[in-house]
Amino acid sequence: MSSTRTPTNADRSRPSTPVSRRGLVRMGTALGAMGLLATATPASAAGDAPDDNPALRKPILVGANPGLQLFDVSGSCTAYLSTWQVQWSTHGAGNALVLWRPDGVRVVGEDPNLALWLADHFVRHFPELDGLPWSTPRFHRSAVHVRLDLASGLYARGGGIDVRMTEVLDRRAFATDRFPLAGVDHSLSLVFAPCGRARALVDGRPQPGAITRGGTPDRPSSSAFLAAAEVWRA
């Protein structure tokens, strides 16, 4: 909604090891973003328990989840912003923003049942936040407006948060059956699009830090990325 991912030509592979979303964010030649290894075998062939057949998993969320992570000059995370545009889920539909900063977690949306579920079930377990403190989210009831375009980028605002991402660098598909949330493997598929520019305002103030960019010209990576056509199954 912060570490390696190497896709095949089809760029849709299933890893044999758990996924690291940090890798997805910095997706380059090593498709480790979201932990993916392009040449890996299907999860079901990698020793899944008999009662955990990915083919039997049911959708729990359909939508989009762009992410933006900022870092200071020392490499420490100064902010992580997860934007959600949920078309359908087991907890309803709607838009939400989840903001992590060292001083706490802010969750914005019109439906607290949906917004807090997104924060607690998904965002708090994303590897982007590995090793960072997670405090009880503070919920702010507010409309969240999201405009997402794989051609031009993202604009989202609500509850004092304003985020923009532009300069889409690439678009590629991703799928895995081994994305762990709270130690439970989930299936995930999406279209990933790293962005070259981004900025976030919170209560009118620009957030400190900058995005990181890397990868190669053929497979660029960025800590500002769009994630569309996103389906989670569990």
C-alpha cells in the first residue's frame, strides 16, 4: 500500500522464497522487490503445507496501492506513504492513505473499518517498514481523492496529506504466491511502475528526505512506485 526481483521475459514469475516488498520498491536487475526471484519455481512446488494450496486462495482485495518512501542522507527512512484505491475487499471499498513517520502512524479515510484494516493487515507488515517502530494508528476521518494513471503518475490527497508521483519510468507485471503478511503467505499480482519524481506534503509542510533510484535503463527502480491492477488472495 521499505530490498531483489529478476523477472523472465514474460516478467510474471512465482518465487520459491518469501517475497520482499522492499525489493519491489528498488526493483532493478535483481527482482527482489517484493522478494521475487524470476527463475524460481511455483510456491506449490516449493514445499507448501498440504492445507495451503495457493490455487484455493480467495481474493481479499482488488484495487491499487502505490507507495512512496523517503530517505535522509544517512539512508534512514523519514516517511513511508501507502496510497490505497480499493475497488473491492472483504472490508469494503474506498480510498485511504496510511502515513508512517518516526513520530507515529496516521490513517486517513472515510471508513475506519477499511482504512485501519489496510494499515494493520497490510502496511505494518510491508518490508519497507522492517525494523521501524509501529505505533497505534491515529485515524482521521476524511474523504481521500486519488487520481492514478500508469501513463502520467499519481495525485492523492486527504486529511492533510498530499502526494504526487510523476515521470513513470517503466511498467511491468509481477505475481507471487509467497508474500508473507504477519507470517502468513498471501498471493499477490499487480502491475508495477517506478516513478522518477515524487513529493509529499503533510499539513502543508514538505516531508524531509528524498526518493532513491537505481536499477538499469532497461529495468529502472525507485522508492516511489505505482502498483495497479492489484489482487491479494489468502
